[in-house]
Amino acid sequence: MQTGDVNGDGKPDLVGTGSGELITMLGNGNGTFQPAKDSPVNGSGGALALGQFNAGHKLDAATTNYEVNALDVVLGTGTGVFGHLQEAQLPESTSILLHSDLNGDGKQDLITGNFQTAYALLGNGDGKFGDPIAANVTGELIAVRDFNGDGIPDILLGSVSGPYELYVCLGDGDGTFGAPITTSLPAAWSAVAAGDFNVDGKLDLVVVFVAEFPTQTPPVVMLGNGDGTFGKSLPFSLPDDVVPAMQVADFNGDGKPDLAILMFNLCAVVLLPGDGNGGFGAPTIYGVSGGRNTEMVVADFNGDGKPDLATTGGAGISVLLQP
């Protein structure tokens, strides 16, 4: 599930993937949504990215089609449905999809990956993309951010089996990436999120580890050095559970990044207010409807200037509005 204003009315909408279709729910601006609109795509239930891939003023969509090793790109019409399906071929199937302007030409590019590698596809600005460029690293694609502050997007990946490591590959500005900068972890990671948690202008990481019983490795904030490496690790407390998603935003409006963590078995979101030093204050727990959810997005769904949350993956969508 992704959020964006697909019909240009200034209200956040929700877009998800189904079996051979994109499902769009237009926002009413009060935290509720209109009945779903369907747009056909090839494949079923792949990863999704929303962006202006044809250099227009309407949001387009791209989704992974792992059945035929391809990406499907559908252009926005401004009505909540998508049309003009185009396909980009890949050397293997992928299940993760992100976007950014990797080469600074003002056109949105795609970064896709699986549990083993990542590929960059440079956008032509017309909804079409160039040949995939493989990153020189083995790992699962996690994020695309500027970790060394040079204005060029970098990629973050992580190994899914031992040795437990994270890899930052610095962008070269042409769609290629440098050799991986390795950070060792004490256990297998479950979820990773980036944010400037100590407000020093350098990106830090929050790492939650795979639930292990009876001993659980506590989650940590890893403070960034501003060059793709990370230094001091600050542990914090969290209920033992599976964590499928995290979101970083200033939820309480104090200018410091906060952390929202989706708890799978608890069917809840834990909201941790950041203290501006890399730590967090007392948590607030919000229950979510629809059972065990796996996806979470952040947007101002009711137009009050405060970031809200929406979760899905169970039976329906749960919207958490700030008071």
C-alpha cells in the first residue's frame, strides 16, 4: 500500500495491489475513503511505487511483476484510475520497489530488488526506463536515502542470513553505486528505518531484530557518521513481537523525528516520541482493526496539518488520526 494524491484534489489517497489490478481508494479529506477503483496490471500483488514517471503533473504507478521478471508502469489519468500499461524487463524477479532521481536529471528512476540484489532503472521521463543496472552487493533492498549528504541518493541493503550485516552503497550520480560499506549487526534484522534521530543533520538507523525467545535482542538506534557508516548504538525498549513496518515522522510537532512501529501479533501501532538525542520517550500504543496488519503509510488524511497513519494487510484498512 502507498499513499499519494492521485486525482489532484489535495487529499491523500491510498493505492494497493491486487490480483492483476491496482486498487485505488480516493480520500475524502476526513480520514475516510471512497469505494475502490480498479486498474488492470500484469501480475498479482507485487510491490508498488507512486511517482511522476512521465514528467507530468499526475501520479503514475509502477509495480513488480515477479511472474515474468518485469516491472509494469501505468500512467495516471488524474481520476483515480491508471492506464497505458508499459513493461520494463528485468533479469530476475523482484519484490521490492522504490523510486528516486538517481542521476539528477529531474526524471524519476526506479530501484527494485529482492532478497539477493538490487537494480536501478533510469527513467526517460515518458514512463519508460533504461536497462537495469545491477548493484555490486548481495542483500535485500531496504531504502534509498542520501547517507553521506552529497545530494546523490544512496541505497541501503541488508543480509537476510548470517553474517548479519547492513550495506550502504553510495550513489555515483549516474545510476550506479559504489562498493558496499558494511555495518555488522548482533542478530538478524526484522525492520530498518532511517531518520535524523539526534538532529545533527546526518541520517541514523533504527534496527529492530527478529523475535527470538526466550532472549530478544533489543532494538537500537545507530547514529550515523554522515559518510555511510554508523557509530554509537542506543538500545531502547519495545514489546516482543514481529515488526513488519516502521514509519518516521514528527507526529507531535516538536521538530524531532518520532517513530511509529507496526506490531503484527499485538495488532497495534507503538508510537515512540523522539527526544532529539537518539532516544525515545514513553510509548503510546494504538490498536488497529482488521487483525494482523503488515503495511503502514503516513499522510495527513484529514487535512489538519498533523501526520496520520493507515495500516492494512489484515481484513481492510485501519486509519489512525491524530487528536
